[in-house]
Amino acid sequence: MLNITRKVEYALIALRHMQSKNDIGLTSAKEIAAQYGIPKQLLAKTLQQMSREGIVKAVHGPTGGYKIAANLKKISLKDFFEKLEGPLGMMDCYFDSECVQISNCNIRVPIQRINNNMRDMFSQMTLQEITQ
Amino acid sequence: MLNITRKVEYALIALRHMQSKNDIGLTSAKEIAAQYGIPKQLLAKTLQQMSREGIVKAVHGPTGGYKIAANLKKISLKDFFEKLEGPLGMMDCYFDSECVQISNCNIRVPIQRINNNMRDMFSQMTLQEITQ
DNA sequence: TTATATACGACAAAAATTATCGTATATAAT
DNA sequence: ATTATATACGATAATTTTTGTCGTATATAA
Ligand code: FES
Ligand code: FES
């Protein structure tokens, strides 16, 4: 319960790996996948997603790869999680109102309070803190 | 991502329902299931689990049911979650060391830091805050 | 004796997550 | 130009987790 996904885990591993390298050098999905034992295709898609989000920059062709493009100090963990996985909360009814029994739910308000606490917590942490 | 489970949701709904009633009265699983549109059998099992954990007290037979048995002010949300769902953390490798690539993982330490933050947060909230 | 409630292991269905496939495009090196 | 290697990405498959059900046993009030 309250787990992050593999996708996010792989993304964090990749970011940290890239950051530990020279700013200029590129890193391919293949290299990271091999080093950490991550499924290459899945990691590639995650890197592509981060590329679309502007977190990393992609370079095509042989000798291509990825490098960090954003200032990781300026991206909160909350924003990062939401870029990759969508809205962040303990329960979905925090966002959409599709909960079957939303009308006679008796814990909606307290749950939202906790949700806010959690979102605040992740808002105050930056990607840099993980990848540094 | 970072969701709680239905089981915990149902448990919270049940607790809050019971607390809003007279201290003496019992509440059956059937009653709660009907009122909130929850699968009865599943709710029953959850109540049984809470009974084993000493959170509620069960009374058999017709006119039987459940009532709150513990002091909800003294049960942290972290403990409650762990009683129902086991160890609480963003990643399993926080607890068991079965992670395939635990040896060359580069985010283990920072992830554990976040885990601790999250566990601290839920340690400081009590069940009472939700069900009051 | 009957009706109704809890107790609980085993099983099934559904949903979410995780991983793979196939194909297209970009580009450096030969 | 051709080849090799990298990213791009929708579609699909496999796996795992979550969620829900079934069947049966036991307790107890009426
Ligand atoms: S469970 Fe959805 S609103 Fe409470
Ligand atoms: S992913 Fe398991 S130890 Fe890092």
C-alpha cells in the first residue's frame, strides 16, 4: 500500500545515473538498462516520457542518448510523480467525482485532509534531493 | 500511485460509522454494507481482521455485531495501515532485501529517506482524527 | 429449533501494473 | 548510399495485485 510504481523507480534510477555523469555526456537507455538490470524497452519509454515533459533531452542516432535538461532543484517530487503517473492522492475520489457512493461517504473530508498533507510533503521535496 | 486500498477505505468508513453511534450499540456488517454500498462479505472480513487486532469487538449471534474496542486516539494511522496491509513504504525493498538489483541500486538511500518522512507523517496522525 | 450474526480458508473475477512487439524515424560512421 | 544504432510510440501480452465471492463452520438470541 502507498507504493510508487516501477516506472517512477526506473525514472529515478536513470536520473541519478545521468546526474552522476559528466553534464555533457549522453547516456543511452541500453546502458542504464544493462547496468541496473531494468527492462530496456520499458526504461526507454519512461525516458521518452521524461523527454516529452522536458526533464531530459533526447539525441537520436548512434552515439545518441539522453541527458538531464531541467533544473532538478526546481521540480518538486509531487510534480515529478504527477508528470509520470497523473494525479497524486490516496484515493481517486480526491480528483474525479466518480466515486459510486460519494453522496453518502462519511470519510471524504478527513481523507482529503490527509491527502493534502501528503501532497504538501511531496511538494516540499525536490527531485534534486533524490538524485544528488 | 500512492493509493490506499479499498480494504482500508472500508475499514475507515466502518469505524467512523460506529463511532458516530452510541457507544453501547452494536453495528452489523450488513448494516454498514447496505448503507454505504460496500460488498458485505469483504467488509465482514475486514471487520474480522480488525477484531483480531483488537480494534473492534465482535459479538456473535442475532442482534450481534461490532463495536469499537480500542482507544482510537492511541492508534496511529501508520500502525492502523500496517495492521491491515502490512509494512508501509513506497518501495518493498525498504523492508525485505529481495530486490533483484539491490546491490547496484543507486536510489536506495534517498528513497529510504522519503519513506521515513512518509512513515513519520502517518505516525503523527491518529485514527481518531479520521473517524471523529 | 430456527434465524441471524460472526469466522475464515479457498477460490474467482477484475483491474492495474509491468513487460514485450512491431514499426517508424533520425543520424553517425563506413 | 548503406549500415548500424539510437530514439519514438502505439498496440498488445503477460503478470501481479487487488477486489470480490463461495461454502462451510460456529455462536447465540428468540
Ligand atoms: S470513498 Fe469516494 S468519496 Fe468517500
Ligand atoms: S530498487 Fe530495490 S534497492 Fe533500490
